[in-house]
Amino acid sequence: MEVKLWNDKREREMCDSFADLYAIIKTTEKLEKAYVRDLVSTSDYESECLKLIAQFKTLSSSLRDAVPSIERFVEAYRMDCPAALNRLLVSGVPATVEHRTSSSASAASSAAAVAECVQHFITAMDSLKLNMVAVDQVHPLLADLSASLAKLGTGILPLEFEGKAKVREWITRLSKMGAADELTEQQARQLHFDLESSYNAFMVALPNVRS
């Protein structure tokens, strides 16, 4: 006997969206395991992971009313995907971005990486000043900043550089919000303050490396 899962077009689209969300989470879990087992190249992992994260944020935002909690969605469908939940909800960036180091980088590439960090710091702060406070506007800027900071490795910045932790904390916070959500005035001011203080600490740390 055929079981009908929907009664109209809207219900069918909702079922399709649920299936897409399920597939994204399961695919992310498999990708994380493949990366850990060295079954996929770093470049392929990073590009695919970035795409899955973007798809997840877009879809989870559109399903915000129907799926207010991704954790409950995972429990309801009995999905065992701890790595995917960490990547999609907690980290918000690929593992390569979190753990990338460049201790063997040349002076030229190090200088370029420093310049890239400065650019991303300034871009993020200027965007907040221009009232670009929607999650889908702020999150990519912080992800870019986090990635550029990770490129520097411990050869330039201290291992426990506070700026890295602050940026990761904001990425985690934004990852739990919908793409169309906006930071409150207080949140935007706090983020700008954290970015500015991190930028100042970043600039202070650089002379110690060159000396």
C-alpha cells in the first residue's frame, strides 16, 4: 500500500526540504570522517565543506519555523552525526581553516598573510560601521578573518592569541542564528569592540616577531 507523505504542494516542498537538510548533515558527517581518514585531499575537503556549510545555513534559515532546533531534528530522525553537528553548528568553518599552520612559510608569504589579516579586520569593522549587521553579511567576513589568522600559525602569533578565540566565538554564535537574522545594536557594538581590540593586539604582536 502506498503511503502518501503530503496532501498539497506546500507539504511536499516541506518534505523535500527536510530530505535536503537530512542529506546535508549526513554528507557532512561522511566528509568529516573521510578527511580524518585521509581519504580526501585537503583542497577538495575544504571546498566541499564550505559549500555544505553555506547550503546548511541557507536551508536551516528557511526552515527556522519548522525546525527551530537542529539537535532535535537529528534526534527525531535518529541520526548519529556528532562530527557534522560540530562542523555545522559549533565551528562554522572547515577543519582546515581551524587548524591550518604555516610555520614553514617564507618571509614573503608571511608578509602577505599579515596584510590579508589586516584587510579582513578592517573590512569587518568598516562593514559594521555601515550597519551591515545581518548574519549572512557578517558571518562570511568573520570566516575570512578566521581563515587568514589561521594561516599565520604560531610562528607569527602566539598559540593562544586571544583574537582568534574571540573571532571563533562570534562565528559559533552566528552559526546558531538564521541567515536573515540581524545583530542587535548592543551585539554589533560588542562585536566591533572585540574586533578593534583584537586588531590592536594583533598589530602589537607583529613587532615581536620581526625583532
